[in-house]
Amino acid sequence: MTQLTHIASDGSAKMVDVSAKPSSQREAVAAGRIELQPATLELIASDRIAKGSVFATARLAGIQAAKQTAQLIPLCHTLGLSHVEIGLTSDESGVGATCTARTTAQTGVEMEALTGVSVALLAIYDMCKAVDKQMRIGEIKLLKKTKSEAAPARRRLSSRSGEARRGTSRLK
């Protein structure tokens, strides 16, 4: 059986040391769903929820949550995310949500994707709770997790200042 990485030999919780790992391009996609009443779906589709645009609010909430994952989940590493996208699709019984998160780092972004999709769904719940008492959030899962070697950053010295800078041309 594989040993849990966040448990020290004495049984206490610990943060995994990733300092020896090389940075890699990483992506994770998570999905979830909220079941809603047909009348609620009609209110969302016609933009008649009193609190405002449900999908716009859910997208922003999911993105913000993904960026704050390390503050919410105690042993997560703080990551600089290069991309977060929340996808929302409705059907006759509810709304499906996905969160795609990307970074170049020493550890994966699956917790950020899972947090993003969870909070996007919670935002929908919050926006619709006055009109739908039967909502149900569920089916939250990781769909994909990938890692590929990152291309090394290239720098060159400026002939004018001697400072290192990115790229090969200077904006005028």
C-alpha cells in the first residue's frame, strides 16, 4: 500500500517538501453538478434571479476560490496559477460545472481545480436559494491531471543596461 505523503512518521500532519522537484507545466480539470428545479433553470436562463447574473457570479467565485486554495486547504502549497477557467452548462435538470487550472510549478493543481468547481457550484446555490429549496450539489470529481516538462525561461542581457530581461525585442 502507498504511504500517505501528508502524514509524518509520528502520525502528525505535514506539508510535503517539493523543493527537490523540478518545475513542470501542470493542468487539472475537475467537474461537478448542481441539480435545480425547472423553474429555477428558467429564471437563470432569462436572467431573472434577484441577486444578478448567476453564471457570471459563479465563474468569478470559482476563479477566486482556485486562487485562494492554499488559504482554505491547510497543507496545499501556494501556487501562482497561470490560467483558471470555469465552464458552466445547463440542461433540463441542473447545471454542470468544470474548472480547468494551469500552472508551472513543482506540484499539481488538482486541489485548485476541485476548489474552483466546488465554489462555483456553491455560488449558484447561494444565488438561487431564495427560489429553490431542493437544490443538490454533487458529483464533484477530478477528471484529468497532466504534467509535462516546462520549457526553460530564456533571458538575455540588454546591451544598454546590463540587466537581464525576457524576450528578444524592446517595445518602443
